[in-house]
Amino acid sequence: MDAQHKESPFSGEFNKRLKQRYQAQQRFKLLGISAIMFALAFLAFLLITIISNGYSAFRQTYVELTVNFEKSIFEGEDLARANYQALINRALDEKFPDVEGRRAKRTLHGMISTGARYQLMDMVQDDPGLIGTTQTIWVPADDDIDMFMKGYVDMSQPESDRRIKDQQAQWIQTWIDNNMIKLRFNRTFFTSGDSRDPELAGIWAAVKGSFYTLVITLALSFPMGVAAAIYLEEFAPVNRITSLIEININNLAAVPSIIFGLLGLAIFINFWGIPRSTPLVGGLVLTLMTLPTIIIAARASLKSVPPSIREAALGVGASKIQTVFHHVLPLAMPGMLTGTIIGMAQALGETAPLLMIGMVAFIVDIPGGFTDPAAALPVQIYLWADSPERGFTEKTSAAIMVLLAFLVTMNALAVYMRKKFEITW
Amino acid sequence: MIYSFLFPLILLLAAAAFWLGYSRSLKIADNLGGIKNLHSLPRHYGMMTALAGLLPALLIYLIWVSVQTGVVDARIISELPESLKVETKGQNALLLNDIKNTVAGRGSIGHDPAIDEVAQRYKQIRDNYRMVVSAVILLLMAGLTTYSYRAISNTLRARNIVEGIIKTVLMLCSAVAILTTLGIVLSVLFESIRFFRIIPIRDFLFGLSWSPQMAIRADQVGSSGAFGAIPIFAGTFMIASIAMMVAIPVGLLSAIYLSEFANKKFRTVAKPLLEILAGIPTVVYGFFAALTVAPLIRDAGGFIGLSVASESALAAGLVMGIMIIPFVSSLSDDVIHAVPQALRDGSYGLGATKFETVRYVIFPAALPGIVGGILLAVSRAVGETMIVVMAAGLAANLTANPLEAVTTVTVQIVTLLVGDQEFDSPKTLAAFALGLILFIFTLCLNAIALYVVRKYREQYE
């Protein structure tokens, strides 16, 4: 362009104007690029924040304890009732014999997670032969110690403002010097349910809850969505009822998700009496929410099958139903599946309607079925995000990373399927 | 015992019926000298036999499953011994809860032994009903299957019957959309009407103060509660406006740039990246807004001497705007693509630069579609829940200052409904009234948007 208007036969005035016009275009292009860059920069900022906050949650601080399983503790018949905390406290006292005074001792005992005693209990119940022996085991540290080991505690602040006191820092230093404290892979995070203590909290219960919910959603919304799409695309006569259905579907696709939660609360829970907080009712609500998405995708997919296929089938004597089910549907299936996966990904990330139907309860037990109370992964994120402990911020970010990993996998699968099975006519 | 296997049993019986019908039609065909003498294929006869029993059985099963709690509850309430009789509905609900917990083996320690007895009775009633229903379903299936089995003959138009049934099922599936809308309307409408009986609709729509806390006892101070929703509407409007101020320019500019100026390579990279923004769950945005953006804005405000609330409308609106960018940009992209190439070519032919073509030809031609897309985006901003629940305030503040904390319709619905609920108090019912307003508002926006978009699209087709 530049070369052309240098040789332009037109007047200087014209060239000046032309230059201005191109400058305006340049400014506009710059504006466009900066808009995109703004959005992408924000995306990068978000992901970096989440990852830098959350990656440390995959490792957890463990402390080595030499526990003497004294016989005197296990006097009673019931192994579950023994005072395991006393074992831990004694082990700590032996390690730091010069700690005097009740307060100092309590601080010292508080440095080990309250989950440690259950760990001991499980050990003894598995193998009662341990009683009377001395074992060296690794137990999880309290979340404050964990935060300190990960460098989140600012030791330059005055002592009263810190979660870790000078004395505790000294003890930790002793552990570090003796190689008795270290960061290990955090298995608890992937295998346990929610907990009030960040060091014991895990996402497995929420993942399972989400899984059960999505199974219901998929089992209901896929067949129903495909059936509805087939009817509307292949059979529906052009009349008022059909257009009413179409308007309804388009509208439902844009209704705020929280409204579906209200529907679930009023009809599924209060009217039908389905138990609250269960994957069953969550799945029903998410089914209604994802149906429009699936119907719209399935219809687009049916539309893309050329009419010649239908005409050929009808021409050799197939009935309308046979044409659709034997010829059109198999060709449209990849597109339908892609749309379904995307709908499922949406359902997996959805939180608001689940809050309405009580899936926000604090649930420690890992759900074992469709009618057990359960949380879902995004709801777990919401719950943890509300917790004040610094340890939960880390866990929240880590849970978000897990959720995003699921979503990325599902969307990648959808893209792969679209590429692999795409038919160009 | 039969009951827990009822559903699989129904399916099993249907499979058996299919096989029966299938083999009977084959036998008839053999007698007549081959399948060609049958009206339909053997599998159509099989399917007809199976569906004859299956559909009514499933229908009864579904109806029973959805009403059984209500029926059994009503029976047990009417049979309660004198010692347990209670006055109100709320107490009844508590009692039922106790009974059900005992039945499920989760009874609280030290509870009334009378409850144990009632729980036994409850179990008995429930099991009796289940027996009756199972028997009805199985007998009905057997009868209908036999009937259709007997009806099989070489002239029976089994395919037409089966196809008619399939078509009806397909139609019913698509009618679920209407049922859903109906369900939404009914569920919010009834509770809202109950709410408006307690709180006049004028006070709700035009009242200036919102504090839904109702006292438990009538004589407590400040027991009345206030249900004026104007501060909530104002807060919703403010956050949505901030979001749109971010989303419209950024979304529109990136759509125009990507479709008219960018080279193919840049487009194939940038477009999916932008769409990632739409795929991130809103709870993640909420966490990000509350933990990163809000403190950042507060600190920045403090740096230049402004006092910013830690749950400022600005933070929630800004993050919500980012979330809506891909929504605006992909909808605008669609309409810009729908502008015919001839319009562009005409403009270039007259000597316009690319920018001038965009500014004077494409943008005006695409404007109705863009407006429709923006309306859809607004409805999404208004109905967005998680970002505002996590990053916006709870107190209803009537203010025009985006640096203060405001609350929104969705935040109030969530706070009113999460936790313990009592379905007679205006506090809970208010959530449904807010839901009704939200539903009507978004419905109108969507209707207008769809109308505008559709009308525009027809111009070039």
C-alpha cells in the first residue's frame, strides 16, 4: 500500500488525507490487538495465580515420631477407645524433654495434626501385635507447621501476629536438623473427604459426588436430548406446538442456572420428596439445565447430514423411522457426542443450582451411591474458598487445578472427536 | 423383597416378552412358508410385545416413585398415636424426619421409644404399599404381554404400531422443554404468591430498605423485617453495568479484529484461547475475584487515597465482565460473518480502507445482531451467581459508588435459601419472589434478543 501511494498522481492534500485514513486504521487495529491482549493477559494472570497458589498443596509436611505403643494405654478391650493422643504427646515430650509448663506443652502437642491419632488407631487395629513395641512413623503436621515449611509464614512480623511462634520455629529447626520433618506427596488430598483441618481435607468425596451426579445427568439428558432433537428435526410438523417447543428450548438455554436450582428445590425436593444433598437430585437439576445445550447441538448435527442420505433410504423402501435410526442417526452421532461432552463439561463446572438443593453441606464421608449426601467438586471449591485458614486457600487452588484438568480433558476429547469423525460431504 | 429388584425385573420381563413375540412371529412365518409372508419383520413383533408391557409398567413405576413419600407420610400422620400428635405442619415435618431417621437406622441416642413403634409401623405401611405396587405392575405386565402375544398374526401391522409408539416417545421427550418451563414458572410463582400475601407487592418492588431477618418471636425488637427490593435491583444493575462496560468494548473489538484484520495464524491461536475464558467455571472466577482482584483493587485504591470496600462492586463487575468477553465476541463474530462478502467488496471498490469498511458498512449492517448478542450477555450478567456470591457483599446498600459493597438478586437468593429453611417464613419465600423477578427479567431480555437476532438474519437469506 505504501509503495502505491508514494507514486500517486493525486494532489498533496489527497495524499495527506489518505495517510490520515490509514493512520486511523492503524489505531483501530492497535485497539483490537490490545483488547485481545487484555483478555489473554487476564487469562494468564488467573491461571498463574491459581497454579502458584495451589501447586504446593500437592505436597504435605510430615513429621517423624518415635512412638512407644505402651501396653498400659491398651488396658480396655476396645482398641478404638484407647488414648492414642497420649502416645503422640509422650513421643513429643520425649523428643523435647526440656519443654516445661502446660502452655508450652500444649503448643508442642498441637504441632501434630489431629489426624495422627486415627493413623495410629488404624495401625493398631490392622496389627494388634504392635502393642508393646516402639515404632518410627511419619505423621502429618498441623496446617500451621505445613504453611511454615512451605514458606508462607512471614517471620519478620512481631511474634504475636504470627501463627508460628519463635519457640515453635526452634522446635521445627531441631526437626530439620535431625532430618525428621519433610514435605512428601500429599496422598490425603486425593483419597479423603472434607475436613475442618486443612491438612486432612481431600477432594475424593467431592470427585465421587460429582461423578455420581454426572452419571445421572448423562443417563437422562443424552437419550432425552437426542430423542427431542430427532423429533424436532425429522418428524415435527410445522405448527404452533412445535414452534412453542422451539421457543422454550431457546429460552431455557439462556435461563440463569440458579433458577433451575429453585425448580429443583420446589419440585424435586419439596414436592416429590427426593432427599436433599444427594447426587440424584443434583443430577436431575443438571439434566434439565444441560438438555437445551444437547438438543441444540444434536439438531445442528442432524441438520448437517445431507438430505440425499434420507432420500436414498426412503427410495429403497425404508420407513421414516428406519431411515432416521439406521442411516441418519449413526452419521450424526459423532456431532451429538461432541455436543454432549461439552454439555457435561458445563454441568461439571456448575455450582449455583447445587447450592439451592443443599449440596453445600459439610460432608466427610465418601458417598457410595446416588442417594448418599454428597458434595460436588465445584461446591467443594466454594466451601473451601470461604474458609479463613491459609491452608485452605492452597487447597482451594489445588482443587481448582483438578477441576480444570477434568474440564480440559473433556473439552480436548470433544475437539479430538470432532476432528477424527468429522464427515465432509 | 421384590421391590428392590422391581426396576431390573421390569426390564428383564420386557426382554423376555421381546423374545416371545419374536419367536412366535417366526413360527407363524414358518407355517406360512417364510418371513416374506409376514406384514412386519420379526423384531417388530418382538418389540411390540415388549413395549406393550414395558411402557405402562414404567409409567406406573415412575408415578409411584414420585408420590410414594407423600402417600406414606400422609398415612403415618393420620395414624399417629395420641401421645405423638402435634399441632403444626412444621412439627409434623420434624417428627417425620425423626421417624425416617429411625427407619434408616440413624436414630438419635436417647430418643422416644414411641418413635420406635411408629417407625416400625412406618416400615410396615411402606412395605405393604410396595408389595401392592409391585404386584400391580407385574400382573399388568403379564396381562398386556399375553394380550399382545396372542394378537400376533401375519397380517398384524406391527411395524406401524411400534413406529407410532417410538414417534410418540420422541415427541414426549421434546415436550420436556415445555414441562421444564412450566415447572420453573409454577415453582417460583406459587411461593411468590404466598410471599406477596404477607408482603404487599408494592412494598417489595418499590421499597427502599432490605433486611430480610425476621425475629423468631413477635415481640422482639426489629422483628418486622424489611423487604424493599430496590437496593438489590440497583446493586444488580450496577454490577451488571460494570461487567458490560468491560465486556462490550473488549469483546466487540476482539471480534472485529479477529474476523476482519487478523491473519489466519493469529486467529487460529487467539480464538480458542479466548474461548477458554468461557469454559472456566464461574466458581473459579469467584475465587479469583474474592482472593486476588478485590484485594488488588482495594490496595490500589488505598494507594491513591480512595477507600475501597473489600467486597467492592468494581471487583465483582470487572471479573464478571472478563467472563462475558468470549460470549460477546463469539456472538458478534457470528453476525459479522453473516454480513455478505458483496457488501465488503462494494465498499472496497469505492476506495474505502478496511477500517472505513468496518466502520461504515459492516458495523451498521451487523448492529442489530450485535445488539441482540449484547442483550443475551446482559441477561447472563444479571443471572450470574457464583462470582457475586463470592466477591460481592451481603448488605443491601443503595449507592451509586462502585467502590462500595452492594448486593445482587442472585446473592440474596443464595443467602436466603442456603442453610436451614422454614417454608412458611417470608424470609424463605422472598427468595422465590426474587427468583420470579429474575426469571421474568431474563425471559424478556432473551425474547427481545432472539427476536432482534432472528429479524436481522432474515435480511440476507
